[in-house]
Amino acid sequence: MKPLFIKDEIYLKHNTGSSHPENIKRLIAIYDRVAHLEDKLNVLQPIKATKEQILAVHTQDMYKEVEYASRVETSIDADTICSSDSFEVAHYAAGAGVRAIDEIKNGNAHLAFCAVRPPGHHATPTKSMGFCLFNNIAISAKYAQSVGYKRVFIIDFDVHHGNGTQDIFYTDASVFYFSSHQAFIFPGTGNPDEIGEAEGKGYTYNAPLMPNSTDIELLEVYKDELPPLIKSFNPDIILISAGYDLHESDPLASLDITHDGIDKMVNTILEQLPQTPKVFFLEGGYNIDALAKNVEITLNALIKKS
């Protein structure tokens, strides 16, 4: 069964400007780099997430704020820009995961990669931020639960902590949030003592890495700390925030993770509960050449495991 690769030209309509780190060149480079793999993938277009699916994790006021910012073509904050098409595009970014989960539920796939923008993991229940409009992976997690995948494990390897995803599920025992990220950078969250609250206590796990950490430290997290958590939680589906700004070349961070380290990390993730479906969601990665290569590495791993 071929892995799904969800892509669409609509994602290029979210216009942040050529000087913004999160710009259309990122996806163009990815699509070009992996074109030679498409005969080994089931390439699909996303569907448009519904307002109700988005409001399962975000407030009505936040939804309206994104709609307004797109209509008047303004910024939500200094980093988070909306163009005239951004509100529409953000629905399709969220809808990629919905499409992937539908295909998995229908028996047409077991593994998927959603090559989308804008990214999502910084978007909190009440606020778009950090280049993110809606929280794509959180929307997909809620949707997955609505169609029967009750226990959801989220892995986030973006170099920046996914504060939005953590916030959304912080009191929820049915979603486990696991994050590795660089310590002491944006957004300033993700300390080890952040473990969840109320019913969700014990279902958040943060593994911050010191600046200049290497493959050795990263792989210790993924080979030693992650597997027992997944085994204990025993999820029905695993969703992955795939941010490739952990790579050593990235201009917005300072980890020393190589392509080989990313390859080994991805394969370690895929080895966990191999019969459990897994969906990857593109998040960060701002050295365009390295980003495209790392997505290619990930897709090759999915192809080998399919």
C-alpha cells in the first residue's frame, strides 16, 4: 500500500512575501525535489476543512480574526502574515490531515505526509502566532477521534516547541503530546515540568535540547525516551509535527542535527507500533535546500516501510 502524499498548488496562494522565512519557495522546493518519488506515492489533493472542524480546537473569535486579517490583508502579529487568500488556504492546510485520516479509515493507506502551509503547531486555542494560522495537527487529532481513533499520540520534532498543540490538549488524557525542541528559543515554552494538568496530567512530555546538540542527543530522546511512552499509551493513531528546522543549516535555530540524524529519527518513529497508522504534517524548516532534502528522506522512509 503506497504512502499518501498530500499536496496542492493552493498552498502557494498564502503570500507572506519573499523575505519572510515561511514563504512559497519552501513548498516549491519540496515539490520539485520529491517529484521523482511520486510513482511510489499515492498523491492526493486535500479537502477543505469545515468551520466546525476548525472550531473543535479554536474559538469563534480566533476564527473571525483570521478571516478579517485575510480580508484586509494585514498581519496578526509581526511574524504571522495574512494575504487575501490566506483564510481559504488555511482551511486546506487543516483539511490535508482530514483527507489523510479519511483515506486511512477507509483502508486505502497506512502512512501519510501532508506537505502543506501555513504550518500550525504554534496556533493556540485563541491565537494565531509563529507563522501559524490554524493548528493543523490538532484539528486532525480531533477529527481522528470523531471517526474512531480515540487515543491519539502526537510527536513534534520541530526545533520550536509546539506551544499551541500543547495548550489545546493540556488537560486531555486522550491525546498524548510529546515534543523535542531547542531550549531557550521561541516561543519560550516546553520545559520538562510542563506535564499536563487535571485529567491530562502525565500526558504531555517535553524533551528540550540544549543549543548545539547533535544527532547523539536527539537520538537518545527518540530511542530511549519515546518508545516506552508510546507503548504505555498504546495509541490508535500517531500524528507527527514534522518541522525540519532542527537541521544544522537552519537559519532560525542552532541545533547540529544532520540529514543522517533526521533519517534515523524518522525511522525510529516509524518503528514504533508498526501496525498503527501515522500521519506527518509539515511544520518548519527554513533552509530551503535542506528542507527539501529532509522531506525526501522522510518520504523514502515511508516508502520503505509501506
